[in-house]
Amino acid sequence: MKSIFVSIAAAGLIVAGSAMATDMPDLAKKNACTTCHSVDKKLIGPAWMDVSKKYKGDAGAEAKLITKVSKGGSGVWGNAPMPALDPSGKKQDVIKQLVEFILALDK
């Protein structure tokens, strides 16, 4: 009987993990973030869960990441450059929402 409960619990975790992978916000899809990022797997860029873990407890993380996403950059997660999402400064509200989503993943 105990093994049945363990199996059910394990299956639930697998399903929950799969659901998390598809939980990408629409803003990320509309802004082509999903080309290089996923929630839980490294693609061209880091998994957003890994970004969240890296910056956990960093009070300045939100501002740093908003700047990085806005202006682009490279070297933090490897050699592949991340293009600027908002060089004109007109999408700051979108970027803030995406960064808040990313940072909340490891809570």
C-alpha cells in the first residue's frame, strides 16, 4: 500500500514539472524570449529557473535583470549574446513583468 502512495506522489511531481515547463507567460512568447529560454531547461540562454536561483536573495537583482534584458549582453551565462529587447526604452513595463516572473520561480 505504501508503494502505491509513493508511486502516485511521484507521478504527481512529474505532471507538475511538465506543467511548469509550459507555464511560460504570453509576454515571453510575444517578445520571442522562448526562442532562447525555457522555464526549466537551458536552450541557447539559461533556464529561467537557474536565473532565479542565481539571483535569489540579491536585493538589486530586479534592476540588474531589467537593464540586462533591455540592453542585452553576454558573458554571464556563456558566449551567446542576448539581443536587446528594448533599446528604445518603450517596453519597460513588459520587461519588469518578465523579470518579476523569472525571479519568483525559485520561491
